[in-house]
Amino acid sequence: MRKPAPWLEAEDVLEAGGRIEAMIGRVVHYPLVVFGDGHEETDMHAIHWSTADVSDLKPLLLNKTNRLRIVATWGKRVGEWKGRRVVLFTVRTTNPKTGEPCPGTRVRPITEAP
């Protein structure tokens, strides 16, 4: 049994059926994030979800790929992301530290049809 992490992981998405639709509540800047394996990252942002939507969903740390997907759709002003909906899903990727294949979480912004 794996130790629960404070951040949303690909395994959480897989356990929820492989797809989660959620509304962004806010984006929080964390000067320092310590991961379960002990490594640290600085200047990370995390999406916290609307509690009315999915109150038990853990925050998602934004990696470069997911951040760029959201910025390409809604721009750099994170305050304007509030209330926007996204789909969380998993992909097969590579762990940047070990080079091993692993699941990764991806974000797809939901946009309304023109």
C-alpha cells in the first residue's frame, strides 16, 4: 500500500476511473515543496479545486507541461483561471530523475464551443 501524498498523483486519477472533471478554485504559489521521497522543488504553483465541485480532490502541482496547456488556453493571469473547468487524465511518461516509464497526470482545459 502506498503512502498518501498531499498532492494529486496519477495513481489518484487512475483510482477515480482515469478521468476527473473539476473546477479551478484558486492557484497557490508554494516557495518550497518537499516530496515524499525527500527531494525538494522551489517556486511551484498548485491548483486547488472548487470545494463546491470536488471537496476531497487534492491540489495538483503544476509542472511545465500542464502550466503551458492552461496558459495557452486562458492566459498567464492565474486569477482569471478561477471557475474554469478542466479534465484530469493520465498518460504514459518518463520520470525525469530516473528515466523510468511512469504514469503522469495531464490537464485538458474545457472550453465552450464558439
